Amino acid sequence: MDDHLGGESSNRKPKLKKLSKTSLRLRGWMEYRIRRSSKPWVHVRLQSFCDLTGKTLRTAKRCLNALREDQNDLVIRTINQDGVWKIVASTCQRLHGLQRSEPFSESESGKKQIVTK
């Protein structure tokens, strides 16, 4: 008798979603900017990425969402700073070295800022 009911097989691996070339390029661009920055979080300007690569903003947003769902070293957060939504990114290794985990909930001027994933 088969121990697996319903036709389930134990030798199947979960499907990993393969990142597109543009997603990989966006990840590399973000990692490069993080390495070059002296600050723990870098402001990700998708329009700059689009101007550099010739891709559309819609494609860049889709790739950013794919990177958020992918298991990688990037930490991507969206913050509302002075009524303007911004995307910031860092790496787990960098944040661990600096003993930081999330962007501050207050700006330097003391104003509250909203931090979302």
C-alpha cells in the first residue's frame, strides 16, 4: 500500500519563481547603490532605474514586487515622509552590522513617518 493518500508525492520540491532579467537587473542596481552609500537605507528611485535601462515604470514596479516576494538579502520598505511616499532599501547583512532593523518612525525634524512593508 502507498502511504501517500490523494496522489501526493514526497519527492516534489516547491516551485521557486524564477526572476526575470529586469528583476535581476533591478536587484543588482539596488545592491550597487546600497554598497556605495554611507547610510543604512537608500532611497530607491524607480524613475532613475527606468531612465537608465529604458524600461517602463510599470515594469519596474512589477519587478520590485517580485523582489519583495523573492527570498533574497534585500529589505525593501515603503515610507511616508512629509506626505510623500518613498521606497527605501537595504540588505540584511548591512542592517545586522549596523544593529538596525527598520527605518525610524520619526524623521530628523521629529515628524512622524509611516513605515510599511
